[in-house]
Amino acid sequence: MKVLEVTLDDDKEFINFFDKNYLFFQHHLLSITGEVSENIDKYLKEKELKYIVNIVLPKSQKASPKVEVPKEVAVPKEVAVPKVQEEKKDNLRVLDTLVRSGQELNISGDLLLLNRVNSGASINIKGNLIVTQIVEGAIRCYGNFMMLKASPKANIIFHDVEVENIHLEDKLNRVELKNNEIIITPVLKETNWG
């Protein structure tokens, strides 16, 4: 079961957010913290959204989508690959290396990853993200946009919202946040990164 934890502060803002992003939450259980007004209750019932109010759920063993991202990349020394070609331009980091299972990258700026993210690996990023190869690990992105391909094994979180593969196409997709709405746009032409 997929659960979305949300704090209810403002009815209008809550309804506006769920109207724009309903597609992402229609199969989730909403765990709402705060007071649910008659207006919100009526809205949730009309949308057939299942919810619970002010109930503390046990935390799972998986990492929470709300991740504090340190400013430096934390790569264990024993996992670091000596042949990594890395180029840093202002706030952009370019990596041409495989992100291995068990490896966790914490990036404060933007990242262009020219290789794949293996299952069991994770990237937590505050900036924008472009991954040119398949993602089978976990991505937590809080930038303005990210670009990646669909992958059945990926766990992709964008601004604390899970982006499921049914919303992504097999080619490169641009996922962005505009006016409190998550917009996914397939890149129309094939991209050659060579």
C-alpha cells in the first residue's frame, strides 16, 4: 500500500494541489495531519480518495522521501572508483561513472549523470538532475526539473511525490514542477549523448 503523508494547513491550497496532481495520488492512502473541514471531506469523497486523519503510522525500513541532503557528496572510500571522470562547472556536477548498489550520492547542486544507477543505489539531490542511462535505484530530487527514462525497478521521488513508471515513457522524460503542479513531458526527439 502506498501512503502519502500530508499536513493540512489551508483548504484552498490543499484542494488546488490535489486537483492538479490527482493522477499521482488516486491509488494512495492519504494520511492527513490537521483538521479536515466539511469542504475537504466532501472533496475527498467526490474524488474517491481514501484517507485517515491524525493517525501516526509506523515508519518503514525504507528511507523516507524527506531527506536532508548534505552539501557534499558522501561516497564511501571503498566504493569510490578511481577512473571517475568528473567535471564541475559552477553548480553543475558531471559524473561519468556507474552508481553502484549500496552507494549513496548526496548532491546540493545540479547533476548530469552519464551512466546508470544500479538497484540498491540512491541519489539525493537538491538541484536539477539528468540521467542518460537506466535508473534501477532510488532518486530523490528537489530541483526545478529532472530528466530520465522509465524503469520498472526505479523508486523516483520528485518534491516528495512518487513518480510511477506508468507516467513515464521509455525514452527521456522531463519531470518539472510548475505552479505547484508536476508536469511530465516526453522528450520528442531521440537524444544522442555521444
